[in-house]
Amino acid sequence: MNNRERVLKVLSHKQPDKVPYDIRFTQKAHAKMAEYYGDVDFELKLGNCFTWLRPYAGDVRFIEVGPDVWEDEFGVHWDRSIDKDIGVVCNRLVTPANVEDFSFPDPNDPARYDFFDDVIGAGEDGVFLVSLGFSLFERAWTLAGMEDVLMAMVAERDFAETLLDRIVEFDLAVIENACAHDIDIFRFGDDWGQQRGLLMGPDLWREFIKPRFETLCRLVKSKGKLTMLHCCGKVDEILPDMIECGLDIFNPFQPEVMDVFDVKRQYGDKMSFYGGISIQRTLPFGTVPQVQDEVKKLIDVVGANGGYIASPSHDIPADAKPENIAAMVETLQNQ
């Protein structure tokens, strides 16, 4: 089987010849591994099963507007003086006074999608995934402030509803355009959790986020594409809700905050999982044998009967040991 055949078989909850995988890196981890392997192009040789497409005009997501400050297409400023990959929001753009009038980027700009067909046409083996990060709650708090959005869900509900509805309108247009191309998966990125549970709690999530997320998933499904969500944190209490919304693939599947083996037992017939390899414990602090054992167990147990894409539970961070990363890669490659 080739990578594409493996992924599609896994996502139909059938057993492939080996578990497909996808490994992604932060900038610092990538630099460490390039030095470790003595090869700046090492990532091209890993055997990853996904080709990622991002719906940004010219694929330009950020412009540097000051020393270590980058502006995204919405006008949000990100301080990257410490975190070079994402950064910390350092301005506030949307308030109750301007929420109806704030200018969003154009989701119908053809430059967002024109390059898709060239990338897809050049791909010989793999699955094509369109990733829309900061797709709902995250987009709201980057525009209006984390504390303000959470408080608005209780004290300024009209503001929260209006802001989220405007984001959904933008997202729906992106989905329409992206899914007109020969892609396989539409991926949403929207962190709802932290290490102990949902940021806004399950009741507010079900009121403000769930119906809107379902609207987005249903449009993707109507186009014949698979849905995927990247959502960090302990959010396993709402996995049944995600399934109701039409979610096919859940990521990052963090073993530090949920029992990934129990989650697979409970929901593995209805949902596929992508992630599971510990970046908070095993890759930075474990030994090579511990890494090998963890990866093998995930392949054997979570990977049984399909429904699993092996991967670190996030982009690999800078503190992961190069020898542990290499052991993970070798274990995945040598199935």
C-alpha cells in the first residue's frame, strides 16, 4: 500500500498494512534535527502521509511590522520575541463598539486557493489537507482578548454571539472555496482546553461553540470531504458532542490529559485519532527504549482496526531530545 491508500483505509476504520504517520516540528526542534541528521532536508525523507495546504493569499500568513512583531491578515500583532512559531497577541482590535463593522479579510480572494491545484497535481502519494487555524474561539480571542471573550459569554452575550457569527461567515466562505479543489480533509484549529478541562466549561461551550462548529463541519461533509479538528487540552468530556457535530478526526490526542487507550475503546468506531505520542513527557524526558515502547504500543493498541494516524501530540518542541525523536521516526518507519 502507498501512503494515500493507508490513510484512507485507516479513516474508514479498517486495518492497513502499517499505521500511517505525520511528524511536524517547531522551528527550534527542526534546526536541532537538521544538525543531528546532518541534513537540512531531512523532513522530506521522513515518509509523512499528509500534504498541508493553507488558505492564505500567496501563502503569506504574517508580515513583520517591528522587531519580533508579526502581523497576521486580520491585523493582529504577535510578539515572537520568545515563541518564534506562534507568539503572544499584543494588540486588541475588536470591541463591542466595532464588532459589526470591523473589516475581515476577503475569504473569496482567488489568491488564497490558486496554488492548491499545482500542489495537488504534483503530489504522487499522500493525502491533501487544508488547514484553517484559529478557526472560531481562537480567532475571537485573538481579535478581542481572551479574558474579554470569556467574560462576554456571561456578561455581554450579544457581543460574543455577533463576533462568533462573523467568524463563522468568514469560515464558511473559506470552506466553500477550499472544498472546490480535490482535497481530502478540511482541518480546523481551535483550542478549547487546558490541562484540566475546557477553558469556558462544557455548558458555555455547548451554547456558544458547538452549534457553530457543527455548522462548519456539516458544510465540509456536504462537499464529500473529511473533517479534522486540532484542539489542545483535556476536552475528552465533549468528544461525543464532536461526533454529533460531524467530526471525523481528532487531534492532538494528548496522552498527558486523557487516557488515549480508553478514548480509542470508547469512540474508535465513530472517530479517528491523530497524535498520541507524548511531547510533554516521553520525547523530552524519556529514554530511547521508552520512546520505542510507547510508539509500538500506540501502533499496536490504538492502531488496531484502523482509526489512528501516529504523530507527536503537537509540533515537536525544542526540548525534545534528538535521539528520542530519531527513535520515534525509526520505529514508525520500520513497522
